[in-house]
Amino acid sequence: MADKKTDRRQAFGAYFFEVSIDGGPVCYFRSCSGLKSEAEAQEIAEGGLNTTTHKLIGRTKYPNIVLKQGFAGWELFELRKRFMDDSTSPIKRISGMIKQLGPGGKPVAKWGFKNGWICKWEGPDFDAGKNEISIETIEIAHEELTKE
């Protein structure tokens, strides 16, 4: 019989993660959301069957990935501008990796996104009455989320 202590899985803190975009340097963000995948349910009624409908798998949707970090430079804004410039053809989309880190900084889970582009950049809010870090936010629209 297996030892119960070795079979227990441990949950890791959601505060310890890193993000890389296009294989570039690792960025440390304050928060990350949008790691979701949802398939539409297509209901089909069958003639003569009045007790239920059949539910078939429809299109898969991925919400935008939202990343927030302390504002420290213009790199993410410049990356956003790359997608706003119509003179650059073809526009190269981005891919990236989000890693959940466990004890000692060892990756315990990885999610990848493909065919993405920064659809929104939001600069920091300024308020002289508060003592906070300036936060910038980016949203990445993408077409695929993978579990590595």
C-alpha cells in the first residue's frame, strides 16, 4: 500500500510566476489573468426525442491574457505600437510562455500562448494623494493556449 504522505499533491502560491514573450527575456508581472479555455455548447434537437437535446462541442474561445506590472519603461508600449503600425507588413504576431514557479524557483506548470498580439496597453494612473507603485497593464489577444 502506498504511503499517504508521498501521494499528497501540494498547491503553490499564485504570486510566484514569470512570463516570457517571443523567447525574450523573462518579465516579472504583478498579476496574470485570462488563462482560460471555453468551448461553446451547440444544442441539437432530435425529432421524436422530447426529453432532452444533444449537446455537441462548438468553437473554442480564449479570453485575453491580462498582465500587470510596475511601470518601469516603454518596452511594452513599443511592442503595442508594433501592432498599430499599418506600414509594417506582414505584422508578426507574438507567442509566449507563462510559468508557475514552486519552491526554489523550479517551474511546476507552464502555459503557452500562440498567435497573439497586444490589443490593449494601459498606462499608470497618477494620484498625488496615494503612495503606490505606477502600474501598467497589457492585454494579449491570442488564438491558442497550450499546457506545456
